[in-house]
Amino acid sequence: MNILNKLPAIATVLALSVIASSPGVASAQDWPRAPVKIVLPFTPGGGDQLFRIIAPRLQEKWKQPVVIEYKPGASNIVATDYIVKSRPDGYTVGVTGATVANNPLFYKKIPYTYDDFSGITRLVNLEMALVARNDEPFNTLPELVAYAKQNPGKLNWGTGGLGATYAGFRQFMYAADIDMLHVNFPGWSQALSELMGGRLDLVINPHDSSKEFVKAQKMKMIASFGPKRIPGYDKAAAVNETYPGVEITPYFAFIAPKGTPSAILKKIQVDTTQVHNEPAIKQQLTELGLHVTTATPEETDLAFRRETLEWAKIARQIKLQPPQ
């Protein structure tokens, strides 16, 4: 037997053995065999409560470390760009939300498309609150609107990025026929700090980010931007009670680089859903104003595309122009 004739076959077997032993291409049955990284598009304290709650349970379930990494900036674009350029092996999972559908309204050049990543699952819907400094001369939504009409351009409002929050608040200003100055921040925590520091008048943000500050009377809640009033904060009216159709319901979703094995995407979805529905976990999330939801990878992908069309329609209706 001529061993030289067998070398290509031997090399192929060795290569396959190396690939099979690599954590990067592990099958769903033995995934994960290495730490899993969850990349968040915001700053610490700016909406990461959910992930600090579920990461330990996912770590127990997967028997591997689950590491949170923060990559804020450019309305989720920095984090999403990092994800799409990561190895598609299930060991780098990203978080995004409605901003991925809104960004085409605000950025001419986005370094990726929907075809560069795969949806995994929806996680939670967020309750959105409009908060103000305690010394502002208004306490309710009608009072805010009246003051803004009397003082056009005087008030400023902050967001932790562009996207759904920005577009939804602009929809509110259009419906109320008021003019206020927008100030953008990399994350909600910075916007809230500026509010408490007296340099901002209003912040529109997830209720779980400002809830404790409101309780401590470091700021006051003016309105809810969700479909209804926030339980326990019933004095703050929902905006759609006065302006029907004006709602902001952001959400968090898991995504992965395109090419991640579908079986691993499904495993992450199923395991995450199981953790979310554990009674103790679900109670913690509910207390934070986070409403557990879920979706298959296919449903998650479809929702991103559908929402892009819906927000483009709203942008035309309210003559939304990208911020300068």
C-alpha cells in the first residue's frame, strides 16, 4: 500500500476531528462547551436588569459561564455590528430591539443588513415612562403640553439613543403640536443622571431604569407611553388616552451572527423561555415592569422586517426628519 496515496484522506479525517472538537462548531446536543457572551447595546445600569437576572440561571442551565459585555453607541449599531462580525457558533449572542427596525429612518449608512444576523427570540416588552425633574412647573401630561405650548423650544428631552423611543416621542410631539429640543445619549443611565443634575427637563426611558429614582423622589413621573397606565403609578396617564395610537413599546430580543446553526438558535430560544417562565424569575421581571414574551427564530426575523415597514409609514405621516 502506498501511504502517499492515503495522505489526502488521512488529512481530511484529521481536519474533521479538529473541527468536531472545536467549541465553535459544537452541535446543539453538546453546546455550549465554552463561555457564552451576551453583548448589550447600552451602558451598565441603563436597561441591563433583565440580563443580570437571567444570566445566572442560564449559566446554571448551560453549565458554562455567561458573560455580559457592554457595547453602547449609535442606537444599537455598535453592538449589532460587533455581533454580525462575530463567529457564528452560538458563543456570542447579541441583544437588540425595535431600534434595529427604526435605524434606517435615522442613519444613511448602516454597516449591516437583516441578512447579516439571525433572530433567536423575543425576550420582554418594556414599559416606557416619561419622567421630569422635581422642580418642573408641571406634574401631568396636560400640564406639560400646556407649558410646552406657552414656551416653544424651551424644554429639552433626552433619550438613551435613537430608534423607537425617539420616533415615538416625536410622534407624540407631532400629535400634541409642541416643540421641544432633543438631546441624545449613549444610554438611559446618562440621560437620567443629566436629569437629576438639572441639565435636562424630561427623559423618556424604560420604567425599570427610572422606577427607583421616582420612588426615592429624585424625579417625578409624568406619563406612561405604553398601551396602558403602569400598575402602581396610576396617577400618570397613558399618552394614548389623549392621543390615540401614540405608543412606545420597545422590546429586547436575542440575535446571533448569520450562519449560527439553527439547532443552536432553537436551543437558546427554548432555554431562555424556560428561564423566563420560572415563577421566581417571572415575578422579578414583572416587578420591574418587564413583560415576558417569546418568539421562534423565524418569527423574530419576520417581526424586524415588518416593523421597519410600519415605522417608515409612521415617519411619513408625522413628517419625521432625521435629527441633525
